[in-house]
Amino acid sequence: MKVTREQAAKNREQILDTAARLFRERGLDGIGVADLMREAGFTHGGFYGHFESKEDLMAQACQRAFEGKEEWWNAVLEGEKKGGPLAGLAKMYLTEAHRDAPGQGCPLPCLAVDVSRQSPEVRRSFTEGIRRAFERLASKLTGRPPKEQRREAIRGWASVVGAMVLARAVDDPALSAEILRAVRESFQEK
């Protein structure tokens, strides 16, 4: 049975969405192509009709994961008036709900360590995503010189991502919640 171009495009989108979620849940090397394709509802044989390699899929899935969060980030940065954009980011980002749902959450704490060990193509895709996140936050930190806006945006992202990585890594729920709360509250104090 021949698949139409429109259906092939929809299938590709479904594979990308599934990969973006599963890579965040299990890591870039935590799932093979066969299992990923099965989870997406397709056969392993169809993979190479959509992607050149697993690295190609990883690069595109990183991009998809970032794109999938852009609306959320914009809403967070626009919505927080008290305490400013950094406090808004920390308030919405450093939650137990976000901690407990990596497949639906930000790609930064899920993929950063994995990406550092991947091909230049995957690293480039991740770099572009984080660069856009820095720029988006920096643009909301008005009333300061551009260099300071960028430095504050990088500091903010590094703080919330680092806190999320640690909160997910520990096996003590109370300590995990304490990590999230401590960093979240540090942005509210400013």
C-alpha cells in the first residue's frame, strides 16, 4: 500500500514527537530505533524513509523538543509581573510536576549531559535551542545593558536547569523538593 506524501509527512511528525518525548524520558541512548518506531506506531523498516540515521533523528528531535516548549516559555516570561521574568521562570519551572514529567518538560535538564557525548550534528541542534532560550529570556530583562541581560539570562537558565537535574537525580523526595524550593525562592528574593 502506497503512502501519500501528506500521510508520510504526518507519520514523520508523529515519529519526531514520539522521539522528542522518549529521548527526554529515557535519554538519547536509552531507546533504540526499533523500540522508538514501535512506540510511534510504525515498523523499524520505515525509519530510513524518514531519517538518514539515529543521529539525524536525535538532532531533529532535540529541535522538536525545544520548539514544543517555546509557547510555554513565552507564556511564563510574559505572565510573571511580580519579581520579573527570572522569578516567573523559576516559579513555573521548578515544580514537582515538571520534575516528575521529563517527557513533557524542558529538554535542557533531560538531554544536556547526553548531548555532550553526541555527534556535532546533535550538539549543534541542542546549541541552537539553548541559544534561543537565552535570547528569549534576555530580551525580557529590560532596563539593563545587553551584555548584562545576556549574562543574567544564562545565569537564570543555568540555575533552574541545574536545580532540576539535581532534584531528579536524588532518591530522597524531601531533598528533591527542598532543592526546587531553595532555588525557586532565591529568585523571589531579588
